[in-house]
Amino acid sequence: MTVTGRPVRLSKAAREFNISLDTIVEFLSEKGFTVVRNPNSKLDSEMYGLLANEFQEEKHVKEAAKQMGLEYV
């Protein structure tokens, strides 16, 4: 997913990067943002960009695991 300027829900970002809501809230709090630990909370493009930079590797691991699973089915 690219940074489009549209808000992204916290739960969607957690699924996309394969990390917990708590990890996202803690990370963004350390960066100076106030985020409510509600799965329906929305992240602006700046918050999402920080997450993408920090947790891109987890996203690649998730995609690789998914591809490996498809090969053996």
C-alpha cells in the first residue's frame, strides 16, 4: 500500500504490517503522536509513513510466508 493521504484504520495497518495494535500505539507514542488503542482509530499519512519505514521488513516476511504456503497447497 502506498501513502495516499487517506486515513488508514489502526486495525488495517496492524494486519498489513503483521504487528499488534499495542506495537503500533507504542511506536507512534514514542514518536510524539497521540493514538487511542481502538482498532477503528485512523492514522494519517504521516503516521502511516513512519510505520511503513519502520515495519516494512515484517510486511515482506508476511508476504514471503504467504507465497511459500501457496506453493505447497
